[in-house]
Amino acid sequence: MRHLTALPALAATLLLAACEEPEVDGAAFFADNCTQCHGPAGRGDGPLAEGLGTPPADLTRISARNGGEFPLVHVMSVIDGYARGDRAMPAFGAADLGDTIVVEIEEGVGTPVPSMLWALAGYLESIQEP
């Protein structure tokens, strides 16, 4: 009978763990996957930048190029591979970008997004300069 009293506490712990967002690090993903072209600070000056037909974007100026607003959905679309244009950047959507989480991009609307895509977009938003 002693074992049955521990079950509700264990179930509650597992339920809480399942509801938490997974630990992801957008800065680490950027360092591992983006710095060769975009550079360590995201300014488009990585060691492979010169050899590309289209220069990598300065990722610190995304908001400045968009009237001071960070275009979150567009940024995630570019990273994922939906909004490509003439970019030489690989489409990361084909890779494993982590567990899907539900985020509220538009008020009241839950949108499923890969956790690493969300974390990387958040990191890019954090490095914006005026």
C-alpha cells in the first residue's frame, strides 16, 4: 500500500515535466550552425562569407531594416526554408529542430513551432542593433 501513495506525486511530477518547454539554446545553435557565414556577432562577416555569391545578411540589423520591428514570423520562415528568395542559406527546416512547442505568436492563437527554431529566432531578436 505504501507504493500506491507515491503514485499521485510521481504522476504530478511527470505531468509538470511534460508541460515545460524543452531546454534549448538559440545562441549555441547559432554558434554551431551560422557563424561560418554570418560571423560570430551575426554581422555577415564569417570566414565563408567572401566565397558566397550573395553576401550573408547582417542579422543584427533585421529590425532596423523593418522600421524597428522584428519580423518574427518572416525570420522563422527564412530559417526554416519557406521564404528563400535568392539566398544561399541552407533550409534548416529539413533538419531536426527539436520538439514541437506551442507558442502564442498571434494573441489567442497557439502555433506549433520547433523548439530550436523558436530559440534561434529569439536569439536573433536579442542581438538587434539600432
